[in-house]
Amino acid sequence: LPLFTTTPHWRMAGILEILFFVLVALLILHLRQLWSHRHYPPGPFPLPVIGGMWQIGKILSPDTFLKVLLSKSFTRPHRKLFASADLILSFAKEELERHKEQRKDEPQDFIDFYLLQMEKSKDDPNSTYDESNLAECVLDLFIAGTETTAATLQWGLLLMVSYPDVQDKVYKEMEDVLGSSLPICYEDRKKLPYTNAVVHEILRAKYPLLIGIPRRCAKDMEMHGFHIPKRTVVVTDLNSVLVDPTRWETPEEFNPHHFLDTDGNFRSREEYLPFGAGARACVGEQMAKMEIFLFLTTLLRAFRFQLPEGVKELNNKPVLGLTLHPHPHKLCAIPRCSA
Ligand code: HEM
């Protein structure tokens, strides 16, 4: 992996390049596992899907996001956006066919469960379970699950560079508790209170969503003295909860102690709601938590991240795209001796 060798030239790796590389590698590993599990050889399709996701991310990048959103006419980026979405939709439809052919008694994954639900509700004229909705749900999962986690990981590395003492403390805790040989697993977070607190604080301090997903009220309702009529579109501002000065000790600062008690144990906070709450909370919450914890800890065990020589400070302000990303910047990934 030339990105991670120790020669000065290659040490300089763009944060985006590292993260994209790791994400693609994991996606490919995951797809391979899926393929072997389902006993069919890898076809050429998933690579264009990765390309499609990349394209969507690019079109919804800060440069074009507002243009696409505000434009009244159907422009080239719109066409590209829909073409990329179509690519993922046709991938989902192919998967759907394969799932139908290779049905097992016990449902194995989301598509199997969805197909089962379709069968159960086939006599219900109001059911919304159908094949095209299933493909749209798969597209939603791809879109909702990629940018959010990637932006959080980018912020995570940026914060580790801005707070080297925190980065070293995380590394030391992992070394003391796990040693350097065993790969880390999600269960380990229970033995790593400081590391767990840092991961939580990254998502609180640098929340990647500008606004929540718009929801439409299904019936008239009263809430805290406000009347919300049926069909009103409600958009939550979860960030306001994450930086509420009446709930957090130092809301504007990156401070892992928000999630630690006086004895250094991890403490959950009810005002920590990055994934929303209630019936329509993020369906990917568990997956996102796992991804962020595993990616960050694995990277921090293997490398010490720092600014390139001569760079004195980083821009910590977000840029608006599909999510709130950091500005592009370069970091040095220095291999840890024991890695
Ligand atoms: C840092 C990562 C993530 C954050 C901060 C996040 C945040 C959110 C939030 C705030 C909502 C709206 C909740 C509400 O309206 O109350 C949401 C919805 C959703 N998220 Fe996530 N999410 C993340 C990762 C993921 C992942 C990894 C997936 C899938 C693999 C995913 C899939 C979805 C879907 C499908 C919805 C819509 C759910 C519905 O309408 O019922 N998200 N997410």
C-alpha cells in the first residue's frame, strides 16, 4: 500500500483518499462475503455501483449542491445524478431477482425480510410493499449510509490532529487494554471508556447533518403548547440539541469528558440524539456506530495522524454539501512502531 509507506513522499496522504480507499476496500470485502455466502461468482456490477455512489457524492459536493438544489431547469448535474441513482436502482433490482431465485427458509438479510413482508401483505390493498419501493429503500440505505459516516470519519481524523493529546490518550488506552496484536471489535468499546467517549464526542461536536430529514405530520397534534396541523412538514434541528448550553458543560468545545463520569467511566447522555428519536429514528444507527468506532480505532492503532511539516493550523469550519464536511486538507499518517 504505497499510501502508507514510510517514505516522506508517500506519507503525505489526503484524508479523503485514505477514507475513500478504506471505505471501498471494506465495501468490496463485504460484497465478496455476500457473494460467497450466496454461492455466485462476483459479476462486474458492483464496481459501477461504487462509481455511482462516488458520482452522487461528487455532484452533491459543495460546488454543485446548491446549484442542483436551486436550479429550476434540468441540467447536466441533474442528469448525472439521476443516472447514478438509476445505476444503484438497477443493481438493487438485480439483487432482488437473485434473492427470489435463491430463497432460503430463514430470511438472511434486508431484501429477504422485505420480500417476506411483501408476501404477507399481498392481499392488503393499502400495502406499500412492492418491488420498486424495495429498490428505492436499498438506494436510500446506500445514500443515507455513505456520506454521513464518511463525513464523521473525516471530522474524527481532523479532530485527532487538532487534539494530539486526545489522540495519544486513545492510543495508550487501546495499547494498555488490548495490546497491539489482536484486531479490535465493537464489543471492546465497553473496555475502552475514554476511546468510546472520544468517538461519541466527535459526532456531537462535528455533527454532519445541517437539518434532519423532513417529516410530514400524519394527524393534528399538540406539542409543548404548539398546534401542529395534519400534513405540516416538520424539520428537526438535532444540532441544537447537541450543542444545547443548558445540557452540555462546554457545548462549543470538543471535550470527551462530556461522556465520562468523575471516575473515568463512560456515561450515556439522553441529550445525545445524533440519530434522532422515536419511530422514524435512523435505521442505520447501529451500523453507523459500529463503522465509526471500528474505522477510527483501527486507523488510530496503526497510525499517528499529524499535520504536514510547515502547516500550523487547520480550518475547522464545515463546508456545505449533502453533509457538513471539513475543508479538504492533507494529513500525515505516520505508522505506529508496534503496528
Ligand atoms: C453518522 C452517521 C449517521 C447519522 C448522523 C444519521 C442520522 C440520521 C438522522 C438524524 C435521521 C432522521 C431521523 C429522524 O427523522 O428522526 C436518519 C434517517 C435515516 N438514516 Fe441515518 N444517520 C447515519 C448513518 C446511517 C447509515 C449508516 C444508514 C444505513 C446504512 C442510515 C440510513 C438511514 C435511513 C434509511 C433513514 C431514514 C429512516 C426513515 O425514514 O425511517 N443512516 N439518519
